[in-house]
Amino acid sequence: SNLRTVSSRYHGTIFRKNLQVAMSARKDFPSGNLMNLLSVDVKRLQGFTIQAATLVSAPLKIFIIIFILWQYLGPSTLAGVAMIVVLLPISYYLSIIGERFSNKQMTSKDLRIKHLNEILNGIKILKLYAWEIPFGAKVSEARKAEIKWIRHSLLCFVVTTFVYYCAPFLVSLAGFATYLLSDERNILDPTRAFVSLTLMNQLRYALFDLPDSISELIQCNVSLGRLRKFFTAENKDESMIGNNPEKGEVLTVKGASFSWSTDNGECTLNNINLNIPKGKLVAVIGPVGSGKSSLLSAVLGEMCKKGGSIDIKGTVAYVPQQPWVLNRTLKHNILLERQMHQDKYNKIVEVCCLKPDLDILPAGDGTEIGEKGVNLSGGQKLRVNLAQAVYQDKEIYLLDDPLSAVDVHVRKSLFTDVIGK
């Protein structure tokens, strides 16, 4: 239960950070990388949480056992300690090599998952042009590289484990041999021998625990490095948007220039001036690629401001050009965890032209939609997104081409009953 709680908190923190990452830094964290952070790296942190106590207790146990052995074998114990001192650098060197192999393995895994996501997202086009073989080859190549580094990591782990399994025997051999050969008067009587063997047997268990702990530490260190890179990525600059527009207006843009990159490159939007009064419907019209969607992204704070000022006052709801749905019921997609008001909900479903769709769905608005449920068309998804925005009761609505995927009758109804009001 505690581990599940820790895992949930890790996941929640990653999701919150993902919402804050600036668009300029998002290219360094594709979906494949994010999936590995959520699945692989979080599990490694959980594994280290279990082994952390052993990592501390095992060296302490070794020290105490060596101290007691000194009472029975005297200075000859130093021979065993010397053997440990010889083995530790070897183990440390193997750990460094294992960490490098683990890093390269995770890089190859990210690349493989990235290719798989590209294939699954564009499967229709891929099948249409018969690109299965070349794209499959890219995945296979990434997988071969991943397997190569997995083999190297396992080989390193096997050698490390072998060293630690041999350590107790070598320590015992060095201690007893030195004790007997250092002085003819030294006699290995049963009491001394069995007590020493018992202590060395305990030492064996302590040394056996260390390989797993060190292996978990190595993998955890790799995962921490990946998580550190993600959590230290540049966040969206929320301070670039003020909250003091001109009187009677909800949005004021004065001589603002915006870019998708933080570098001093060419701006996507230059010298933008815009004033939107409260309660007014404003349409931004232009040819393809003129920056209409970029303007909405700038208002949302997704772009980097290079100059000028932008002020917005009020809560915002956004309907993107590319609609999306959750793998949940249609009702949940509209409510998005908000409290249910039946009359309001029914009215929104009606004005967003979703009533005919609910009538043909198997369980009405209780039907699960998305990848794991009923597939919706682009127009249906768009209307679900529009219903989401309307149900949120915001003061400002940013709609990116909201009528593109619907027929002329639905378009007229949506404009009259939703957008126009």
C-alpha cells in the first residue's frame, strides 16, 4: 500500500511537471521518453526504496563482524580486510561500467518506443503506402541496439556477482592462512575456528546483500539522472502574461512578438496588436500558416515572448484544432471531474448537437470512448471538446477552427446556439 502511494505521488509529480514544461523544451521529451519515466524509472526508484536500508546496514554489519573477528584472529584479520580492499575497487569499477551500459540501454529503449509511437499514430498512412518493412526495420534496429546494451549490462552484473560470491571464501582463506603462517604458536582450535567460520558466514550474507543493493543503486542513479533532466527542464514563463488589460477589455496585446524557441531566432509572430472587449466575439481570419493557431498558443503562454506586452483578465477555456478525448465515458469527458448539474448538462449536450450521437451509442453518455472504447469521428470529438469548454463556465473561450470537421447544418447550429451566444 505504501509503495503504491509512493508510485502514485511520483506519477502525479511527473504529470504536473509535464503540464508546466515550455514548448521549446518539450522536443527533448517525446512521448516515448515520458512513458519510460512513468513505467521504468519510477519502478527503479521503488526498488531502491526497498534496498536502501540494506545498502546502509550491510557495510555496518561487515565492519562489526571484522571487529569481532579481530578478537579471535588478531592482526591476521587485516589479511581478510586487505582482500576486501582489493575487491572493492574492482566492484566500483564494474559499477561505473554497468551504469554506462544502463544509460545507453535506456537511450536505445527511448528511441524504440518513439518509433513504435510514430508507427501506431500513423498506422493508416503507413499501411496505405506499404511502409511496414522500412519502419519495422527501424524498430528492429533500435531493439537490437537495446539488446546489445542489455547483454553488456548483464555481463557486468554477472562479473560483479561472481566477485562478491567469491569474496567470503577469499576473505576466510586469507584470514586463516595468515593466522597459521604468521606464528608457529598460533593454533586454530575448534572454538576459534568455528566462531570465526560463523562470523565469516555472517560476513558472507552481508557481502551477498551488497550486489543487489549496488545494482539497484546504479539503476536508480541512472533513473535519477533522467528524472533530474526532466524536472529541471525549462518551464513556461507565466510571468510574461499580465492580468491588467485596458479598461473594458479582457485581452490586450501591444507590440508583442512571439517565438517557439527561447533562442534569439526568427519570431513566428511579430509586432502583434490586439484589443478584445469583454463579451464580444472576435474572429481571426487568415490563410494557412499565417499564425492563427500560434496566436492562441501565445495567449495561453505556450510561446516565448520576445517583446511587447500581453495582458489577460479572466479564466480561460481552450478548444484545440486537433480534438482529443480521454479513455473514459462520454459523460466524464464533458464533465472532467466537475460537479454534475443535470439541467445544465442536458442543455449543453443539446446545443452542441450531441443528442443524436447519444441516441445511437450503446450506453448513451455512459459509453466508454477513446482507444479502449467506441471510436468517435473528428467531428464528434470536436463537439465533445466544445461541450467540455462550455460546461466549464469560463470568462474567455479560445476556439481554434471549431467548425472545420462538421457538416453545414451542424456548423450553423453550433455557431447560432453556442459560439454566437
